[in-house]
Amino acid sequence: MPFRRLVFTALSFVLGVASLRAASYTGDRPNMILIIGDDQAWDDSSVYGHPHLKLPSQERLAREGMRFDRGFVTSSSCSPSRSSIITGRYPHHTGAEQLHWPIPEGTLTFVELLQKSGYWTAAAGKWHLGEAVKKHFDVVKEADVSGFQLPTGAAEAQGKFIQQMQGDARSGCDQWVPTLKARPKDKPFFLWLGALDPHRPYDENIREHPFKPEDIVIPPYVIDHPSVRKDLALYYDEIARLDDYIGRVMDELDRQGIADNTLILYLSDNGRPFVRDKTTLYDSGIRTPWLMKWPRGIKPGTSTMSVVSAVDIAPTFLELAGFRPSPLWEGKSFARLFKNPKVKIRQYAYAEKHWHDYEDQARAVRSEQFKYIRNFYPDLPLTPSADGVRSPMYREMIKLRDAGQLKPHQKRTFVTPRPEEELYDCNADPHELKNLATDPKYASVLKSMRSALSDWQKEFDDYIPKIRTLDEFDRETGLATPARIRPRPSKADMLKGVLKGRPR
Ligand SMILES: [Ca+2]
């Protein structure tokens, strides 16, 4: 372990204990519920302007609470994003920055501190954080993901899933309300509620009124095709199913008479599981719907443009639970926004891209208006996640690419080399199509965004690994390569393997 990391880890332990002791509790601490959607892009919601994707529960959260218009996750990848939230650290500091790496034993989480301070802590639904932090929860009701992650053996070779969960259980949300009902009534509680929706794979007819091809909004950087509209409609169906479950949680809080002092935060771990979305550092990958309701502390029907990051959730929740601020947490509490939505919490949000089915390394910094991306492996194409490669959209795009019929923006997922630097005006160009990094008019913006990223990298000891990790799927077919083994080894085990001469 590098010396600075060692110091950090020791400091984490000391500060963790100290902040625990320093906490001053009242008998009236809020209950807190974190609901995490799985792959919902920020704008695939009527709350954020989608004309057809009507989501009554997300609308209710916004109407009865606060809508955040600049909310970002730190990784556009499931487990690294969640690991960053629960540890309150940037992905490269979690020990779990690659997809499927478990959080290492001994890692402090904000949930552990809540638990030690008297909260009842429970998780239900999608887990994806590894075994070590399960003890920070009094109860973990983990959704069965056997029909969700690609299996091994013959089914794997064919790229097929084995479905075991049936019906609404496949949402991953069916244990949310039973968990809330089972809470002890004499303590405050924290719930970590993870959905499997709207992650792939998709089923037809999960809704009484499924979305139709004409309901679909197609981003300009991908193609319009009947199979694409159908696939996106199934994704919308799952977003709507998840929305139903968010509503059931709110209804249960009302039924128990505890809604007034219960905070709900809904966000997604990353963006849309389609091409140039999930796993990328564009807004369609890292910007998330971010809705909070807490009648006692947040004025209804408010919104904020203040930039917030998912790394800010841990210090915010701990502040609300009576903990003092601590440098242990790499984000900043945004609780001040509840009283004044105009307060600036941070000038920039930061995000990281690490291996996710395929190798890549990139970092991004986002201000209220601009996005700067630094691609460290520009020789690699911007391949989507393997489930995206197997999707109808990518299959059609490969056909059109081979026929020379893709438009320039649509080719970007295949083209190498990529630019080392990208700069976008996200207000004027929300799909991030016009790279301004070489435009002299934006030289000063480029300079300040570049400095912001480099300062952050220094402050948080960021680094690019010396050795590349092998792709575990073919970039053209999305089928597994011999490098794929399950369960995926931890970061420590993979590094041990590299030292013994095994490829990584
Ligand atoms: Ca996800």
C-alpha cells in the first residue's frame, strides 16, 4: 500500500471513531431512505422534461420536496458508483473502482456510523457491494441476480441469461415495503433500497399499458430503428415499474405516520444502458435524476441548480444524524441547500471511468455549464457496456457502420483514436456533440477546467494504473472472452495475480 494511502487508512479509522464520539444526538433524528435506480438516465423522466415518460412517484417526490438539476454520480458504472456513495470516497479510493470488485474488508461506511449511533440499518434489493460491508446493516435482503448477470457455462457461451425470478420480483423492489414494515419502532432507521430496474435484460408485457414506439425519444448520437424503439420502450416500462415501487414506499410511510420526519433521496447509479450513455462520462452516463423529500426539513416544490455529487451523500446524511463534519469524507454536505436552494456547495463535480467489461481510463469535471473529459487511453474505442454491445441498437449500428451509412455523431462509439481532451458547453449542447477543446474562443474555459481536474487529481492522489486490465467481452459481439471468470476476483487478488505473472 502506498505510504499516503496507509496514512489515509489509519486516519480514516481514527477520524471515524472520533467523529462517532463527537456526535451529539437528539431524540428526533430523521429516518433516511436512499433509493437507487439501476441505469435510469436523468432525462428519462417527466420530472426532467420527458414528454411521454410519465412517472407519478418521481413527480410526487419533486412536488413534495426538492428537485436537483445538477446532480452527478462519480462513476457511470453500477458497483463503483454505489461503492463511492456508501464509502463517501471517490471511486479510486474505494478499492472497488472496477465493475464487480467488492469493497475491501475494514472499509468504513457512513451506514456503519449510523448503525453504531443507534440507527436501525437495512438494505433490500440490488446489492452489488461485496460481502465485507454487509455487517454494517442489521438486515440485508438481497435480490436474486441469477437472471440478471450473465451466467457461466453453456448459457454464457450463447450470451443467454437464465431467468429465475418471476414477475415483479424481477424489479428487485419487492422486499422494500416488507423491510420498512419490519423495522423496530423504537429507533430511527436508514434504508438502502436498490432496484434492478431499469437494468437489462428486458421482458415484454410487464406493464398493463406498455410504452409504444411513438413514446420514445431517440438521442441524435444513435440510430432510429424499430428494434431500437422497441428496446427503449421496454427500458421505459422498467422505469415505470420502479416508479410504482417508489410510490409504495411513500404510501407505507404515510400509513405508519412517519412521513414527516423521513427523508427520501432517489437517484440512479448511472445512466441509460444504451450506446454512448452508460459507462461514459457524458451527462447521459453520470447525470442522474436526484429528488429529495423530507417534509420537516425541505420546502415542497423547490428546485436547485447547485452542483452536487453522489460523494456528498455520506457527509449530508451524517450531518442530519448529528455527526460533525470530518475530512474523512471526500464530499461536502449539501444540507444547507434545504433552507436555501441558491447556496453553492461545490463549483465542480468529478467523475471517473475505469474498467467496465472493457478497459478504459478517463476522468471528467463538470461545472454548472461545462464538461471537461480527459481520455487517458484514446487508442481504445468508446465501446458501451457488454449488455449495450449485445443490444439491438448496437447490432444495428454495426450493420450500418459496415455499410458506411452511419452519420458522423453516430460513428463516435467506434472511432479511434479518440481526442485526449473534450470540452462541452452542456447548456448549449446537452448531448455533448461539439468538442470545444480545440476552439480558441474557449481557451480560457479549457484552461480552468483542465486545472480543476488536475488540482482534484493531486488533492485526492488520483492515478492511472500502470497495467491495463483485459477486456472480458468481445467488443464487436459482446460475448465473453477467456479472460472472464466469475466470481470476479477482488482488486487485491487481481494485483496478486499480476505479480505472479498472470495477465490482468
Ligand atoms: Ca447500474
